[in-house]
Amino acid sequence: MRLAEKANRHGPHDAVLHNVAVGYREPQRIETGDGLPHVFAVNTLAPFILAALIETPKRLVYLSSGLHRNASVDLDDITWEKRRWDGTEA
């Protein structure tokens, strides 16, 4: 929330680029204090929450790698609690 407050003080912004990429080298599932996978919290939740808290920019851009192309989606296990951990797929 402090980052959003700082961004809002310096805004409005023409564009905000979200470029996060952690986890593909994590050999095991690392949890946040909330019990969520570190990869999910940083790569998915953080950009979403930041975008919701800042003043709406003219453009909002999300960047990603191509790692998702080789991953399988399991919407019943988005927190990787039931499957064997794979940092690249997570």
C-alpha cells in the first residue's frame, strides 16, 4: 500500500508497466505469511492489488514470459497444495 501511495503522489501516470517474474528457479513451494505461494503472491496478486490502489493510468501493461506455454492449468489447485511443486509451471 505504501508503493501505491507513493505512486499516487507522483501521478497521474501515462502508463504503468507490471513486469514480475519470480519462482521459476524456486526448488520448493515458499509460502508468504498468509500461507499463499510466494510465486502467486508476487506474480499475480501484487500487480492486481497495485493496479486497484493506484489512480487509473492511461495505459496499464502486464508483461510476462513464455513459461505459461508449457504449463498445465489446475483451477482446483491454484495454490499448488495438491500437486508436486514446479516453480516453472507455478
